[in-house]
Amino acid sequence: MISPALSRRRLLRGSVALAAYALAAQPLRTLGLEPGDDEQLIPFLDPQPYDPKRPMLRWARLHEWNTDVRDLYEVSHYPKPTIDPATRPEDWKVEFTGHLRRPTTLSLADLMSRPKRTVTAVLECGGNGSNPGFSGACGNLRWTGTPLGPVLRDLGLTRRSREVVFYGADEKVEKIRDKDFPQNFARSLSIDHALQDEVLLAWAHNDESLQPIHGFPLRLVVPGWFGVAWVKWLKRVDVLDRRFMGKWVAREYVTLRGEATEGSEWTNWRETSVCNINCKSVTARAVRRPGGGIRFTGAAWSDGTPLRSVEVRIDDGPWRPATLERKPIRKSDAQYTWSFWNLDWENPTPGEHTVVSRATDADGRTQPAPDDPSIKNKVTYWEANQQWPRRFRLG
């Protein structure tokens, strides 16, 4: 659990952020952002709601490339298991079962003795962006663990190994076909995906042990996929010879979208499981610079597909290319991270304005407008990657 002292500090930071929204402009130094001589934060007229009881990334405070764990969102689908924070690595056991030649049980200590890897990746909730009050359910963190693939290979995959199911220690009685069954939270990956180098059995975030609410002592890390796939409190890894159709794959976290078929009057209503992250960007801040111009800054990310561009539009003007800032890690380690971007408006005019950003990845997929059919015909709130216009006023 987070200590009362940390909770008070989080509340204090939130109070400062809310105060910034109430003022016409405030020096960046008071918010703990990157200081600049005579630079002032311009508050948006549509501020991101903030609940001090619910950790969430606050975009107006975005300045660190690695997200503070205390600002990382938390979502659990079953009651959180009670796990002693003093649990030793040798006491936490993970079962490896199913279509393996040598099924076994390994302790966390066993896993920690294996080759270690750190992956920096965005963790994002599948419902992030579904409404303004749930627009900060994401964060960019360093995740440390051991790659899953070599563990499975060492245990001996069979010709019938098709899918890998991951079970957490969190559980609940579910009604399935009018009968009650105890269920542990579970998600799955195809065997090919599970063997990818970046999929981790992770015990640390930002170089510290996982916090209890984030899966201590062990969780799955699936870079490029929404957080529902990152199973917390990992207790069992089961290799199947067929598709897994558990609740959180086939019945919940399912997107229903109507797609028109070219040359046909029919609309095809498709149900797809929430899996890989969509290409997305957010305008985080507007800052008045010493010369009078405005600098807009934000972040953009995807499922690991490289970003081709971020563009910014002010009012009804043309889309203008933003500058993608250089990432502070090696390019080979940056595939699943977000990118910071900025754009300068040199001759701003007084009055109320709108600014919006859109990201495009290397496959040509562009972040859609709110009235785009891919968004308008989506009747579930998952995978909401529409553009987010921000309003502000200049004196």
C-alpha cells in the first residue's frame, strides 16, 4: 500500500495543479515543470478533472519522460489479493502448466536468477480517453524482469503449443451459463507473441520493486498492448493447444464497431478483443514564451510502430508539422516508449482558440477526428484514440 506520507504528497501536488487551472497564467517554476525565464503556463479552458484519491497522469504537469509511479493509474477487475509486502522472492511461486514437455513450478527467486532485461514502455488502460475525466490512464515507465520466451523454451514447447494463458492471484466467483464458478483474472497471448523478446515476467518498475497495486511481486509486461493484458500478481502460466475464450478476452474488453463495406448497403458490426495500442497524441501544455509566442507541447505513442509525424492545428488553420523531440535512450530501446513533441506559434492573436494534435505512424495510420467513422461508429468506449481538441484564451 502507498504510505500516508506519499498520499499527502500526491494530494499536495494535485492541489497545486488545480490552482494552476484557476489562474490566467502562472510561472512554470511553481508547478515543478521545466523552468524558463519569464515563461508562463496558459491554462486550458477544458482542464483535465483530477481526483486525489485516484492516481492519474496530469497532462498539465507533463515534464518527465519517465512517469512517476505515484502518478500511474490503477485498474483492477477483481478484488486485490492480500499479499504480504515482506514476501521473499523464494516464497512466491509461479506454476508453468499445459502443453510443455517439462511443466514445473518456479519461484520468483528462480526467475530473478535468469538473464535480466529492462524495457521502457507505455502502459495504457484500454478505456483511456473515453471521457475527459479518464484521459490520463497511461504512463511511460522502465520495466525490469526476465524475458518469458526463454523460460517457455527451456521448459519445452510441444508441436501443439498454440496459446499462453496468464493467471493472476486476484479472483472472484463469476456466473457462467447460470452457474457460479471461481475465476482468477486471466488474459492470453498467442505462442508467437509470448516468445517475443520484449514480453517480460517483471518484478520492478522504474528500478524499484513493483508496488502492491501494480502487481507486486510479479506481473506480465506486454509492450505495445493495452494494460488489461499486463496480468498482475502472476501465479500461473498455462500453455494451451487451442484458443482461450475467458471473460476478459472474449466477453469484456471487446470493441464493437460498425464498418461499412465498400459497394454494399450492409454495415458489418465487428467485435474485436482489446489488444494492441492505437496511434495517439495529446496536447499537454501551452506556454507563453519570453518573445510573446506560444509553445505547445505534448506526447504521442503507438503499439511500437514508429511514429512518422505529429501535426498540430490551431483553430481552422492548416495542419502544421510538430517537432518530435529526441528520446533520452538508445533507439534500439525506444520502440515502445512515447515521444514528446512541440510546436511554436510565433504570432498569436488575442481571443479564444482551439489547438489539436494528431499522430501518424509508419504504416500510415492517422489518429482520427472525433467525427471519423472509426470513432463515430464505435459503440463501446474501449480504444478511444480520437483527437482531443483543447481550448484556451489569450488576453
